[in-house]
Amino acid sequence: YTSDQTTGVIGINYFTPINSCSEVTLLSVDDKHVYVFDSRSPALVKKISGHYGMVYACEMHPQKPQEQFFTCSSDKTIRLWDFATSQTLETRTGHGQEIRTIYACDEFLVSGSFDGSCKKWDL
């Protein structure tokens, strides 16, 4: 995917399939957005905005994989998104620096930050 006016390229940080069928792929990049692509073609389905910093990771909600997903960002927040509306449902704060990674399992979400901390969050 290209977008930068100078070089025509955006750095890609992370991508994750939205479900086991891999019908769409979530892609976080350096420009504060999450891009949703059709996995069967190069078609961009939608661009989701809301973070104030680089989006480092995307993770599907394990209990609602077709409906919601999490992102973490250099803006020190974790956001829960509604996939259909592209709206933020919840914003979580608590790290002192950029949140670099997240992992969701059946009962909780774990985040890791550049401040050296890991946090466990209830879903």
C-alpha cells in the first residue's frame, strides 16, 4: 500500500487476519490508521482512523472476532473498535510510554509497553 507524498511508501508494522477464514486482513502502518484489505484480492475495504500516534498492533477480540478488534499505539492507548462501524467502543490507558504489543486470549488482554511494563486487562 502506498500513501507517502515523498517516497510513495508507508512502513508496515504488523498485520493479522480478522478470522480463520482470512477473508479480510487488518494492517497497521506508520500513519495512525488501520487498513482493512480483502485477503482474496489487493482491494482496500476501509481505512479506520482514531489513534493520535502510530498503530503498532491489531488483535481480534477472541469472544467477538467478527465484530470487534483491539489496537495499540504510540499514543499510549489501547482501543477497542467496532468492525462494522469503524468506531472506537473503548479507550484504555495506563502505560507510561508507547504500547508496542497486545495479545488477546479468551478471558483477558495483555499489553507490553516501551516503559518496560506488561499489563493484564479484563475483556
